[in-house]
Amino acid sequence: MAERGRHIVYVEDDEEMIELVTLILERKDFRVSGASGGKQGWDIIRSEIPDLVLLDLMMPDIDGWEVYQNIRDTESTKDIPVIIITAKAQSVDRVLGLHIAKVDDYITKPFKPEELVESIEKLLARIEAQ
């Protein structure tokens, strides 16, 4: 079970996806901040330093890879775990994300709610064990 109040920022340009993921995660006692697009997401991540970031890749203002690079290049945010949630489902995209960019997990849309929750809980448990 998730620790009450663990803070997750979800950076996504689709408001309905933000609402859906927020509903799923709040039922598991996570606190979720939704960010509409990369610029707003990066602003929230820098100011709130969340426990974990969920990040879409294809956004109109600043794409997810640029947000991810900003997270890794900034001292105060470089250790925040990042899970990519994207419609880019080709195996080359997954390999790029997991093995080249070294994101912590890569989930393709559509996904099952339990897949998302399991990924988040495993990742946070691994971080806490370090």
C-alpha cells in the first residue's frame, strides 16, 4: 500500500488523461498534481520536487524528452524517478526510453490501472530501499 501523501506530478497535455490517472492514484492514497503540458510540468516539478514524475512524450509546447532532460540536468530534481506514459508503443521507442535515456519505466497507452499502480509502487519501494 502506498504511503499516504506521496506526491506525483503527471505531465500530460490531455486533460481527460490527467483526470483519469488522478482518480486512479488518489484511490491509492497518492497526491497528484496534474500539469497541462511540458512548460507547466517543468515549473511544478522545480517548485514542488515531487516523489515521482509521470511524463507524456508528445506535447505541443515542450516535449517530454526536453522535460526529462531538464529533470536530469538540474541538481534539485536529478534523482526524481520518472515513468514515461505515452502512445509511442514501438519497441524502438521503448528501448530508447529504458536503455538509452534511462527512464525508470515506460508504459504505453492504453494501459491497465493496476499496471500503472504496480509500476509506481515498485519504483518507490526500490528508491526507499536504497
